[in-house]
Amino acid sequence: MKVSKYAKAVAGALAAGATALGVALADNSITTQEGLTVAAAVLATFGLTWAVPNK
């Protein structure tokens, strides 16, 4: 099965974003800082995971 070279990065970014969002929603509200943290987690994970080639 051939998987797109972006699939790994998208899956990792979604997992990181969901985890960060879950922590941010612990108090039932999201501050600007928490929103930025979620965005940074998604972007950093996507970029770092995409940079590692699939084997």
C-alpha cells in the first residue's frame, strides 16, 4: 500500500493538536496563549515529521 508522503505528518500533527487542545480545554475555555500553543504544536509536529523520510 502506497501512502502519501504527507500522511505521516498529517497524522502526527492531528495527534499533537488534539492532545494540546485537550489540555487547553481542561478549564472549559481557551485563552490566546493556549490557542497559540495548540497552533505551535500542530505546526512543529507537522514540520518535523514531514522532514523525516518514509522508508
